[in-house]
Amino acid sequence: MQDGKEHELDELAPEADAELTGEPGERDAEAESFAQVREDVESEDAQRTDEDADEDVESDDGDLEDDSDEEDDEDDERDEGDIAADYIEELLDIADLDGDLDIDVRGGRTYVSVTAEGSSSLEALSKPEVVDALQQLTRLAVQAETDEFSRLILDVGGSRDARKRELEELVDRAIERIEGGASSAALPPMSSYERKLVHDVAAARGYVSESEGEGGSRHTVLRAQ
């Protein structure tokens, strides 16, 4: 653009020189006017070039901002259940085990269940102590990404249902002791989730339950109403 206009000015220059036939003062004024016109044209071309460059930079910045917004949206979509599922799937791949994952949210708590056709494939992972360990590792993985404490519950091969039945049996034996004359009956220490299950079972059976103790010794005590 700029080279074209300079070429036009160069072509006009001889014609302008040919027309400068007046007095020396007039020739000087006309030459000065022609130089001013040429300077204005070159200044206008330079300004347009700078404006075009600024538009390109702004366009690039806009594209970068759009890409950044899309990445932020993708990060926001990864909730506790998605993070936990990805972590568990990686563990299953390492152990060379097949499993289907199901995510559910109830009462503000995330539940992740791992199931498989043929319980034998998950038998090694469905033991209570193994499930508890995997649950803690999964919670830590979620916390590391979200910077928030996780309360998710992990079930492997129906392990939670089996544990619930065990807790129901513990409650029934505690009730038998109370009916036999004991003022109260204490259950072994357990996690807050399991204590919650005990409270629900005891209430369904018409008994009062309270949690006592601290830390790893915290347990549930049943009493008659």
C-alpha cells in the first residue's frame, strides 16, 4: 500500500517540476506545498499500518481469552464424582480388573459404586479394610484437585451393602443385651458413615443411640428409650 503511493508520488514529481515555471518565490512555495502533501500521505500510511497491527494483536488476544474461558469451563465441569471415577478407573487398569462405575449424589454426599459381572473379579477389592483404604485414597485424590474436603462413599462389589448387614447384626445383638437387663450397649469403634448407619438402624428398632469417644476410639452406644 505504501510502496504504491510512493510510486504515484514519484511519477507526479516530474510533472510538478515541469509546471514550476513561475518566479523563484512561487516555485519555492509550490515545492514546499508538494513536499507537505507527500509527508501527509506517508504519515497517513504509517498510521494505517499501526492500526492494522493493533487490530491483529487484539484479535489474537481475543482468541487466547476465548480458549482460556473454554478451559476454565471444562475444569469447572469436573466435580467430585468425575474426579473420583477417573482415579478409580486408573487403579482398576493398574490392577488389570474390569469394573463398571456408577456415580450418585444423595443428601449432598457423593456415592461411587464399582460393579462387575462375576463378583470374583472384584473379590480382592471388596474386603472392608481394602474398601476403606481405597476410599481414603480416592478422597485424597479429590481433595488434591479441588482443595476441598471430600466425604464421598465408595462401594466395591456390593461391599457397603454387606457391611450394612453386619452393622444391623451388631445392633440386634446390642439390643439383646439391653433387653437382658443392661442399661446400655456399646458397639466397636467405626467411621462416621458407619455410625450414621447404626443410628438409623437403632432408630428404626425403637432405640436411642449416641456417639462417644474421640478420634479412632469414637463408637456408638445404644440405650432404651
